[in-house]
Amino acid sequence: PEEVFNRRWIMKPGSIPANPFGATDEQVQMNPPRASENLVEPSGPTDPTVSIIAVRRLDTTPLALFANYALHYVGDTEAAVLCADYFGYFAQFMAEHLAPEADSAPFLAMMSNGSSGNINNVNFREKGTSGAPYSKMSAVAQRVADEVYARYQELVFMDTAVLASAAQELELGVRKATAEELERAETILAAAEGPILKSSAEVFARESVLLKDFPDTVSVPLQAVRIGQVGIAAIPCEVFVETGLALRAASPFENTFTIELANGYNGYLPTIEQHAMGGYETWRARSSYLEVGAAEQIEAAMVGLLSQLHQ
């Protein structure tokens, strides 16, 4: 729980700048100034749970471990690099725990993204501190890996497990700009000084224009997987933590977790309540374009798939 924070904050009235579309009535700011006097409270919960599935050989040596954690990447890299972030460090540290010797049997660990569309590693109540590149992601991964290793000692392994999967294509609407909003966007782009867009108003104006050519609906691939008494919900969006918690509560399985950004990419997935509050994740763009209410429809469909596998 010390590593996960809701990054969407309710702010004092009048303290949030106008959004890229000119609106000044938003209640929520994503990644607000740290330790600001304008902070009121996070707009939602967190999910500190780490889910794991482990596989070992008949001789009991570890073979693989799959983990899931509802935390956005940490991102404290050097400039202009590709990085596996805390996911990669976690895999490394788990291998050091479970296959530490040079002659250890081959072992693979991996970490997947849980419902973390509105979750990151920043405690906005406190002022920020600087550290060496990669130090924060490494520390997060070490803490999670150490906890997983401790719980690994308590696992009860089974000789057999039911394996099953079900999938569904869900047709959902695309949010597009109105004629008036498109006109405003085109005016902003016409006034832009160069090919490189500089302001958020320019960037999101371009997004509005590009979304004009999107289909009115898109097919969103949903998948549920059963491994014994574990249910896995695979959703191709940046799923808000509220949806992940709701799926766990409604699932018929003893243990359930959500893998976000699975089998595709359909942008952020705010709940209806979070859409009403505004904020970056709700701003219409190729990174957030599904209809308001998409989260609730996806949740209902996923519960149906999980229930189907539980029969």
C-alpha cells in the first residue's frame, strides 16, 4: 500500500486551470502540484493487492511466476530510453530469490499491469525528492518482490487445475467532437506556429480532428481466463482501479485480478462517476475515446464471462 496512490485529485474550487477544450468546471486534476494547499482528497481508491500464480516442477524447483499489480509504470529513467521499468526489475529480483545460483534450473518471472489507469507511485501529500535514474522503480520492484517471495513460502501447490478461457467482442461507441468543437479545434490548429504542437490546446485540437475519421463504434476484445480457482479479466484499456475492485467483488472465483492493456489498446476507461469529474484521463483523444459508460458495460460483460467459466 505504500507504493500505490490515486493520481486524480479533487481540488479546491477555482484552482484547476482550463482544460484543453476551454472548460473551467473540472473537479479533478491528474498529477497536481505536490503538497499543494489546493489538494482536497484523492478522487478514488487504490488497490495494493499483488496477485501471483506460481508453477513449479515435480521436483519442487520453481519454474515460473506470474504477478499482477495495480500500479502505473514509475518512469524515473534517463531521457530518451526504452525501459522495462519496475516490471523488468521485478522479474530480475524474483529470479534472484527463487533461482539464485548459476546452476539453478531455468526460471521465468513476469509482472503484468493491474487496474492502474488512475494509479501511480506519487504521494501528492508530500513534496517531491530527487534520486538517481532508475532508483525509484528499482526500489518499488524490490519491495514488491520481497513481499511476493515471503508469501511464496506459504503457497499451497496443486497437482491439477481446471484451465478454461472465454472471449467476447463488445461493440462500444466512440466519443467525437461536435461540429462546433471541430470548428474550434481547426481554428486552434490554423493558428499553430509550426508542425510541432506546443500547447495542450493544440495537441488535443489535433486529436479531435483525427477522431473525426474514427468509426462511430469499435469492437473491444474482452477475455476471461480460468486457472483453477483464479479468474483473470483481460481488458484492452487503461482500466480505472474502481473497475478492477468491482470485478474482484463480483467475480464467482475465490481470487480474481485484471490485466489491463491486454489484447489491444482502446485508451483510458474512466467510470461514469470519474467522467463527470473531468481530468486528463477523460479528455477526448485517441488515448481516451470510448463512450461514457464503457467501463460499466465492460464490467458487466467481464462478470458474465467469468461466471461462464465458473459453471
